[in-house]
Amino acid sequence: MEETDVHIDVSGNMDTPKQESKSGFNMSAFTSFARIPSLWELLRLTRQNVRPWSEFLQTSNFKTVANIPRLSNRIIRNLGYFQSNYLFVFLGLIVYCLLTSPLILIVLGAVFYACYKIKQANAPVAFFSRQLNTNQQCIAVNVASIPLLYLAGAGAVMFWVLGASFFVISLHAAFYNIDAIVTEDTESFLTETV
């Protein structure tokens, strides 16, 4: 028997079809860093995406869930739908902690005042035979304020804010029945990429 070699060319590019995600959590939005928005642009976009607070706090939509898979789906959908509201809850807890911690407010006020005076003077300062411009002086003031903030209890406040935010947001995301306001027809906004 004679063997013949058969060569089939299988080279080329193959595009896989994109799968629709029902969860509403789009991971590609986190991995595309083509353009990172500025802080003010990010705040403007967040303010535009805030859902109505009456809808966010509507107590008739708080229900328990039947099983664990539906719970995880509800949490993911709520985090996607109310993400701007949750950010404002976090910022509100930060403001609350700052207002109830006068020592931290005093240290932060002193740091902002020192940086304001440095920018206003706009004069370089010699430090160990090096000239520090105004930005470097402000950085030095901020670095020097870290031990003062630690002594004033900023570490405990930071962890309290993180813990309280996680607790409040998790409770809302777990018990808020998003199916009452979002139907299958209007759910497409959760999977769209901006």
C-alpha cells in the first residue's frame, strides 16, 4: 500500500461570537483603559446615572429571595442598576464620619490651609540644599499630615466607613427586588457597553 500525505490548510482567523451576559455586570468595561476620565468628568457621569431616590428607597420593593442563585443574580443586577446611588451612600457615610470626628476635621483643615498658603506664596523653599517647588511643598505637607491623621483616628474612621458601606450596600442589594422595576424589555440597558 502506498501512503499519500494529504495537506489541508487550516490557517486563518476565526472570530468567536459574542455571548450575551444576563448578569448585567460587564467585565470588558473594567479592562478597557483607552481613556481614563478626569475626576470631575467621573462625578458628572455618576450624577447623571443616579436613579431616583424615591425608587431607591421604596420600601414596598424590599423582599426576601427564594434561593441562593437568585440572590446572587439580584445582588449583581442591583449593583449594576444602582451603582451611582451606592457611591453617594458611601460619600454620605464619609461626610458623616468627618463631621463626627472633629480632630480629623482640624487636621484636614490645617493641611488645606497650609497648601493654600503655599500656593498663594508661590515661592520655592530650600530643604537640605534642594529647591522644592510649590507642588513638592504641598506633597511634603500631605506626607507630614499622615501621622497626625493616624493619631486623630483616621484609620479607624476609614475602616468604619468601608465596613458600614459594605454592610448597608449589601443589605440593600440583597433585599431590594429589582424585578419589580426592571422588566425583561428594559433590562437591555444593564448589558450595554458605554
